[in-house]
Amino acid sequence: MDSLFSTGSLVTLSLILALTTVAPQAEARAFFVFGDSLVDNGNNDYLATTARADSPPYGIDYPTHQPTGRFSNGLNIPDIISEQMGAEPTLPYLSPMLTGERLLVGANFASAGIGILNDTGIQFLNIIRIGRQLEYFQQYQNRVSGLIGPEQTQRLVNQALVLITLGGNDFVNNYYLVPLSARSRQFALPDYVPFLISEYRKILVRLYELGARRVLVTGTGPLGCVPAELAQRSRNGECAVELQQAAALFNPQLVEMLGGLNSEIGGNVFIAANAMEMNMDFISDPQAYGFVTSKVACCGQGPYNGLGLCTRLSNLCPNRDIYAFWDPFHPSERANRIIVQQMMTGSSKYMNPMNLSTILALDSKT
Ligand SMILES: *[C@@H]1O[C@H](CO)[C@@H](O)[C@H](O)[C@H]1NC(C)=O
Ligand SMILES: *[C@@H]1O[C@H](CO)[C@@H](O)[C@H](O)[C@H]1NC(C)=O
């Protein structure tokens, strides 16, 4: 009986197999992250601010079991996206470890407390506002140019995946921070939202000018349903109406703005991730997702563990995997995994105009 393969083609075949298993490693695309505490990997640990997740029990389920500055018991959304891409997690831009080859993985510029507007999060003092995050992105590119030259740098940036998460704080830590806040006296909510969207648009245009070509833009989650708002604004455990209203106005206008930018550019640069739907799935039916509650935070105090900060003195649940919320504002690692799963494979209800697995497959062909 004839052998199916000659010895020569067997060797060729195993060589091809060897090459294909090595290639993704060498060509892992860079990843850049901008935004607020939902995506900060630890920049604020290097700043004089009160918006820091730098003490236990933050990080209790992180591989090192130490706080890292992430607002999570373990991994956060960018970490899990990196994992899905088969890449190392991005380092905070301010980390002294971010040098040499590590720069080629990308960088995380996010800073807890910031928003679209400069006056969002002023109570946190020294945080990296979005304009500054973009300046750092430019500085990053100059540093990488010194390493691999300007053309390769441009390629690395153009081929990178970018994530930007903004907007929640413009409501929670600005418009609704105190009764009669300056912005709420200046704008009625239906006028504030278009103002935010027009400012956000400028930020995204700048990101495009700086070379970003695949940008995942998350809308705000269900702001009124987080334990902090249940504790402060809800009598019976229903999601707080004003903040839900804000998110319901913001998200569709964001999707429309992104669609407008894409048609001006003539390509699908900006991808909308519907964080509202992604979160509402497990908030409305926590049991279906293996959570015992979506109202009570794992770490905190007061009603719903929603008051104050998560500290060593707070209540702490023994099993973080069965809580949708880790602290009064931020999802647990398990909830973050559900969110990223929808980003990867979700239908157009979640990802517009396409999901991340489609993007990764598309971009790997070009
Ligand atoms: C925010 O602050 C930066 C830096 O001071 C400034 O360049 C930018 O114009 C400000 N943005 C707005 C909308 O005022
Ligand atoms: C999302 O990804 C899955 C593959 O994981 C694919 O089957 C599906 O069609 C995609 N949906 C959209 C809307 O792109």
C-alpha cells in the first residue's frame, strides 16, 4: 500500500505546523487602553489621588493575590481581552517596568475617576484626564520609534486593537455627584448628553489622528443598578431611575455618533460595545449566570455593601465568583469574563457593527 505522504511532504507538513504555531506569538497585535476605573490597570497607584485600588482586599484573586491598582478582585476587562488575543496583559503607562520589548505589547493609559469632560472627577485631585492620556499615547509612540523606527511604530499602532471606556463618571462623578451640581444647573439631562457626545467625538477623532484604526468603544453600563446607587438612591432595590435614564439617553447617541464617524472615515474603525445589555443580562437574572446576587457587592458596607470604599475593614464575601459586583461600582472578575465573552462572540445586539472575534479574524487576513 502506498503511503499517503512521501517523506518529503511529511517534513514540509511538520515544518508548516511548526511555523503556524510560532507565528501568532511573534505577530501578537499591540493593545492600547484608554479610559476610567473600569479599565485602569494601575496608573493611579503612581499618582497623588484618592481614586486608588492599592490596598487589600483588591487583587485578592489576582495571580499574585496582591492589589495592583485594578478595581477588581482579580482580572479586569482589558486583562481578559489580552488573554483572548493570546497576549500579555498591558502594563500601566506610568509603570517603570514599561520599557524595551515590553513597550511592543502596548500600554494602558487609563486612570480611575476620569471622564469625557475635564471637570469630571475633580474631587480625586491628580488623575490622568483623557487629553493627557492621548498626549501620553503620542509620547509612547516617540519612545517606540526610538526602539524600532517610525515606520514600524506606525504599523504597530495602525494594526493595534484599542479599547476606550468613558462616560460613566460624567454622570456619577459630575452631573449627579451632588444635588444642583454646576453641570446640572447648566444643562438639563437631554442637553447634557449631546454635549458629552460632541466632546467624546473630538476625543475619538484625535485617537484616529494618532493612528488608531480598530477602536472598541464601550457605552456606559446600567449606572443606576450598581450597589452604590442602590444604597444611595433606591428605596426598594430597583435600579435608580435618573441614572438609568442617563445611560438610556447616552448609549444610543454614542452608537449613532460612532456610525457617523465610520461613514466619514469610510471604514469600520469604531466598534460599539453595548455595555448596558451585557451587564443587564446578569443583573436582571443573576441566577442564570451563576451569581447569588447582582445587588449586593462582595466588598463594602452599609445597604447592598454599597456605601464608602472597599477596604480591609469592609464586609468581604468568601466566594467572589458568585457575586456580580466586586465593590460598590465595579464588576467581579467573573462578571468581567461574561462581558468580554459577549464582546468576542456577541450578536449585533451587543456589538455593532461586528464582534471582536470577527474583527480579529478579518484583521489577521490583511
Ligand atoms: C481640557 O483640558 C485640556 C488641557 O488643559 C485642554 O487642552 C482641553 O481643551 C480641555 N477640554 C475642554 C473640553 O475644555
Ligand atoms: C460573532 O462571532 C461569532 C463567532 O464566534 C459569529 O458566529 C457571529 O456571527 C458573530 N456575530 C456578529 C454579529 O458578528
